Amino acid sequence: MHDAHSRSIVLLDVKQGDVNGDGVLDHVYLYGNQSDGPFADHITLIIQDGRSNRSTAVNLPNNAGYNARLFLGDFSKDGVQDILVSIDTGGSGGYGIFYLYSFKNNIVYEMFDFEKYNEAYKFNVNYEDFYKVSVSNPQLDVLFTIDISQKGYDYLSQYYDDDGKLKRPVQGEVLALGGLFPIVTNERGVGYDLFAIQRIIGTRNADTLGYVENLLIWNGTQFASSRLTVAILGSKLISLF
């Protein structure tokens, strides 16, 4: 009897590059268990040394999701390619699972873990009087202010009285990491940095107020924030006149 939901191990992605630094191309694979749909679990990273054909398996702490993919690039600027694993969790939040590993000298070293990042970059989002929303991070000593005065009467009257004063304290949220992208910031092409994006929402998930954007550069031991900004969505010009 054949089980319609039988799961099989599927090759989700494969890339080639010298990840251990011996000058020979290695094979990097992502395998996962998949049934009919695009969802996979037990996603595993396999690194096959091109010189010896020996394989090393890396178990990902969070190993279930969609669209699991690999990117090889030199993030630590040591001349050896590192391994970026990205997985979408699905769902309306748009969260992602991201790990970055070095395999220099055939040793697995975790350079980036999205959960540690989410713990390290937490923000307070507070509605303020006169149609403003503040986005702050005490650890990093930064404050951003978003103007929401263009959002219209129906929206603003939920939270503000006619004098522009808040009726009661209202909080928004900066969601967990949604995107982590390799980015070239040096035109000479010496490797990659990371560009991290988190969505800022009001009181509902559908109410996007902007994005926290963080440029992360490897400092020899970890990724440090080189530039943290907030990007806001534009409103139509005509509404101002």
C-alpha cells in the first residue's frame, strides 16, 4: 500500500566553491525531507571536500521551511568562501531562518545565527503625541522618529484625539529578521558584507510603518553593525498640497 504522504529526501540546493581553503572546489548541498508541497523539514547542510570526497553534515538548529537556498561568498575576508543558508518560514510575518558558516581548514564555525541576532537587536516602538512613532534601541543608543500624519483620519482617530494627543499608550513592534542579503560594499570586490532587514509594524501585522536596515561587517570575531537606519515608505506627493 502506497502512502500518498510518503516523504522523501530531496536535494534542495547545491553550490560549488572552495570553502575549506585548500584551493580545490568543494560541493555544498542542502538536503531536506519533502512531501508533495514546497515545505521541507530536517533540512541538513552537507559539505563534501573536493580533495578527499569526505562529507561533513551540519545539523541546522531550525531546519524546517520553504525555499531553502545556499550562497557561497567570503564574508570574513580571509580569502575562503563561507556558506550562507537561508530558509523562509512562510506565514504572514515574513520571517526568515539564516545561518552563516565558515568551513576553513575543514572546521565548521558558526559566524551568524538569526536567533542570536534577533535577541541582540530588539527595539521599542511607541506611538507619540502629534502623529509620530518612535523606534528606539537603548543598547545601541539610537532613536528614530516616523511621521504617520499622512495615514488619514480613520487610522489616526483610533489612537489620537482631535488635539493630536494620544488617547492611551500604543505600541508597535519591530519584527524578527525578515531578510538577510549578501551585499558588496567594497568595489574592489574583496568579499561580502550582510544587509539585514526587519519590518516595523503598528498595532497590526498588515500595518507596515517602515524597515530597520542594518549593515553588518565581520570584525574578526563577529558581525558588528556598521550602519543602522530606518527606511520609511513614501506617501503620494499630491496629498501634501
